[in-house]
Amino acid sequence: MIDLNSLGLGVFSGIALVVVGIVPGLFQALVNGAFNITSLFSDFPYQSSSENEIRQPLWLSGIGATLIVLTVLAYLSPQA
């Protein structure tokens, strides 16, 4: 059994994974943003191009849904 804070964290994290896995272009935007931040500390600026495109990670939404279900089941399970 988990407490209410862990339930909220698990559900929120699962929802975030589902959103990143489903919304078109969001994952690519996050990756580009991460590379742009790292290029601030590097001598070589990051150049975004169509060659660097990443496929939509639909498996992330499955992991997020699984995380939500397991978190809720752990919260609802009787204490041993």
C-alpha cells in the first residue's frame, strides 16, 4: 500500500508520459530544446534539420498507462 503523495506522483508521471507519447511533435520539440540548452555550454551550436527527426515514441503512452494502473492498484490494495 502506498500513501496519497505517492499516488499523486505516480498518476501525474503516468499522465505526463501518455501526453509525451501521444501529442504529435512534442517529443521532438523536447529533444530539440534539450540540445539547444546543451549548445549554450558547447563551442558547437546545435543545428536542427530534418535528418535529426525522431519517430513518435508511442510506447511511452503504454508505459504511462501501465504506471497509472499499477499506482492505483498499489494504493487500493489492502495493507498486509
